[in-house]
Amino acid sequence: MAVRLGNQTIKTEKPITISSTASIVGTKESEGPLSPYFDVHMEDAEWGEDSWEKCESKMQREAAKLAVQKSGYTSDDIDIIFAGDLLNQCISSGFSARELRIPFYGLYGACSTMIEGISLAAAIIDGGGADKALAVASSHFCTAERQYRNPLEYGGQRTPTAQWTVTGAGAAVLKCGMESGDGPYITHITTGKVVDFGITDTNNMGGAMAPAACDTLLAHFADTGRKPEDYDLILTGDLGKVGREVLINLLETEDYDMRNNYNDTGCMMFDFDKQDVHAGGSGCGCVAATFCGYVYKMLKERKLNRVLIVGTGALLSPTSSFQGESVPGIAHAIAISNEL
Amino acid sequence: MPGGNNQNKDNSGYKKDYQDYIEKTSPKSPLFKDMIMAFLFGGAICVIGQAFMNLYKDVLNMDAENAKIAVSVTMVFIGALLTGLDIYPKIAKYAGAGTIVPITGFANSVASPAMEFKREGLVLGMSAKMFVVAGPVLVYGITSSVVVGFIYWLYKILIGG
Amino acid sequence: MDYLNAFWVGGLLCVIAQILIDKTKLTPARILVLYVVIGAILGGIGIYDKLVDFAGAGATVPLMGFGNVLADGVMKAVDQSGFIGIITGGTAAAAGGIAAAVFFGFLVALIFDPKAKK
């Protein structure tokens, strides 16, 4: 059974292996620097479906299927699936799971959902409630844009702090045990609190979410006794260029030096010089695809051995913004290691 | 992060500092460049409007009032068509207010949600959502006209007319 | 000459909106509302027509011109039909623009599908 460390952290007792991952991305992401690490590159925004919502659902479904297939199991072997996305009522996840026929929990953690899903999957496996679990998350530029912002053909201008929702999906199969003995394993889960410092600019998600990421990282370091330098890489989800700098500065005032081994998947997904993405990538798919593509492969190749992934989310809706509410942030962290 | 693990404490002062810090450090829109682009594109669209105005007045011999209406209709048509062809948002990315303020921008804000919500049906999608962006312009515009009309009516009665 | 005046007056009206977008928290939708209302007020006090005489399309094409059409129309209707003109005048005068937006918007939406952005 899991052990509680400090205020917010769970240390897993059983070996929780990430046995496979799968990632699917859209066209713009396929032109970005991480492109070679993704499994499936869609050729357009529809992928043969007649709406973007259906496309996003298909992305989740195909990512889930591919991850299960790569793990060598069948979908019957998977005990439970934790899935989420950005759309109202989590339709991408629900409609994708409709065809997967695996016991299903739908999650909403905004852009932190992938890490929320992996956290819960790991916790339920560690508690003995499941042997194999699947975590899936997705986002799609077009579905997010029309839900949160303007119609796609509307002629508006983006501000420099605005971020670009990643069209991408990631899926990870987690299992109990270490038969192959090669990891990587999930060792710690730090659950974040909702933190809101009163930022109301919905075009500055990085600034709104950075305090939540800071709060969770501080809790993680305090609970585990670890320091930034204990990790080969610390990754936040989608703070983007603006939030990344803010987080480094916030942690510096607490005497944590993040300059050497910290990055943000929103800053990695696109090429800032060639791609017009303003402050960087965002969305569930940003951290999901980057983790399931790039980070997992790096771990497998032992180019990285110990990483801390912090999924970040902005818990707003168009309704809350119109009512003048500020943007609450959430961040969940998982520590992954090749050794136990 | 002061107040980081002390969320129970009142840290509204720190929050204010943080908001100021974000306000100060976040990159700003390039105002001067945006102004130049808005001027050039906005001006150019008006010149196109003027060309139609001259065409309707001088060549087709319309009277001034009808020519003005015809220009509006023409510009709305062009704005809607360029929206359908996916050209308007590409220009707008650079032109900013230069493509928002002219009446072509009004057409864009009507046509773009209509296109977008077609997938939710021709009645409850496309048509119901058609004025989701441009609706306020009509509401405030027509309301202002009624207020102006009422004041003018009062003025005529009270002061003479 | 009329082209030059249309260009700089129209461009200037856009520049003012751009400054408001960049420098204040006003969203484009609010600025358009503001422009229409200002256009109606300036039309009501008879100033905007002078600008139209000077700049032609430079004053009629920006959305302030739409507000001006509404105000001009309502005052003309009050002159002609009295009290009922308060309600009918503005919308009647702006009918061209509104009907064109509805009809062409409808047509365009029927024909074209929105495209994903790069």
C-alpha cells in the first residue's frame, strides 16, 4: 500500500511500471522539433471524421488502442481507464471510451488531466484496486478554440502571451510489477491544490498557472526531501514562455535553482522561430503527447533516468471569465524513475 | 513564493504584488507596429469602399443615399466571401483593428460563427449562433438609434421644429 | 483627393481602435459596440455627416458610419412620421447592411466550411 509523505505526496510501495505509451499529434505539432518522437502524425485536422470533436475522440481512442497494443496486452487485460479532455462534459473521453469497453472514469483537470490520470491510475494500482490501468488525455486546437475563444474564421489578433492549443493525444499503460525489470516506474505522486493569485487575463494562462506549479513543486520538495538537482529533468505542462520564466523566478525566491534542468512542454512542442505560436503550446495534449512521445522514449533509452512531470491546468470556463472570475490554477506532479 | 504553503493566511497583498509583477513582466503587444498595420489595412479597405462609391455614383448614376447603401452591401459581401475563403482571418492576423473596424469586419463576425456552428445544424447551430459575436453591435446600435430618435423628438417638441 | 481622405480618415479610426485594444482591457467586441454608439451620438448631433462629406467611405465604411446611418435614419423618420419613427427609423435606414450581413453570412456558411489554422 502507498505511503503518505508530508502533506501532499504519495510514495508508491509496489513497483508501478509504465509499460507502454502512445502519442498522436496534428499537423502543426508534426512540424515542431519533437515530431520524430510521436507515434502517429495526422495529415489534417479532421482525420477522416466529419467534425473536430469526433476527430479528437478518435485521437483518444487510437492512442489508447495503440498503447495497449504496444504493451502486449489486450483491452480485456486493462482493468480501468482514466481519461479526460478540455471539452464540455469531457465528450472526447466519454465517446472514445464508448468503443473501448474498459471500465471508465472521466476526469477534468484542464490541461493537467494527463498527469491527474496517471496519478490516479498509479494510486489505484498501488492500492490493489487494479493490476493494469490506462491513462489518456487529449486536446485539439479547433475544438478548444471554438469552445474557449472565437470561431476559427473570426479575424482576431492574439496577444504575445496567448498560447496555442496543441492538437495531440497521449495514452499510457500502467501495470503493477516489474517482470521485465526495466521500468520506468512511478515513484511519487504529489497532488496539487487549487491556487489562484487573481490573474484575470485569459490570454495569459502561463502567468495564471505558474503559482500553482510553484506551490506543487514546493510541496513535492518539502514532502520528499528532494531538490531540483535530484532530477535529470523537471517538466511543467503548459506554462509556455511567460509562465516558465515566472516559475523560475518564483522558485528562486524560495532558494530553488531551476535554471539547469527545467523545461516546459509548451516551450518544447513548437519551434518559436519558425512557428507562430506566441507564448508556446498548451492543452491536455501538450504534456500528454510530449510525455508519451519524447520523455518516455528518453527514459527507455536511459538518456533520462529520473524525471518530475508537473501537469498544469487552468480551471476556468468561458462562463467564469465572463462573470469576472480570475483564473484558478492546478498542478499535479509525478516522479518517474528508472530505478526503484 | 511567499504565502505558498500558507494558503490559509490572508495573502491578498502578495496576490496584488503578483498581479503587478505579471502585468509588468509579460510581453506587450507591439503597439507601434500594430498601429501602422491597422492604419494601412483600415485605410486601404476604406479606399476600396470609396472606389465602389465612385463607381456607383459616377458610372451607375445612383443617388448619394442609395450609393452609400450599395457600398455597405458590397463591403459586407466582400467581407463575408473572404471569410468563407479563409482569407479574412489571415489578413486580420496582421491588420488587427484595421480589419475589425470596417464594416467588412462586421460581416466577418457574422459569417464566421455561422460557418463554425453549421455542424450543430442549420437552424439551432448556424442560424442561432450567427450573431453570437456581432449581436451586441446591433443591440447597442439599434438601442442608440431609438434613444437618439427619442431625444430628437423631444427636442423638436420643446425647442421647435 | 477623395481617395486620400478616405484612406487617412478610415485608417485613423482603425488606429484609435487598435490603441484601445492594445492599451486597455477592452475586447474587440466592446470596441465595436463603443464605435457604433459613438457613431450614433455624433450622428445625432450632426457632426458625423460633416466627416462623411469630407472623407466619404473613410467615414462610412468604419463601424461608426453604421451608427451614423442609424442616427440619421431615425431623425429623418421622426421628421416624416413623428413618434413612431423613433422605433422604425434607425433599423429601416440600416436595413441594407443588416440584411446583407444575414443573407451573405447565411450563404457563405452554407457553401464553405471553416478551416483549421496553421
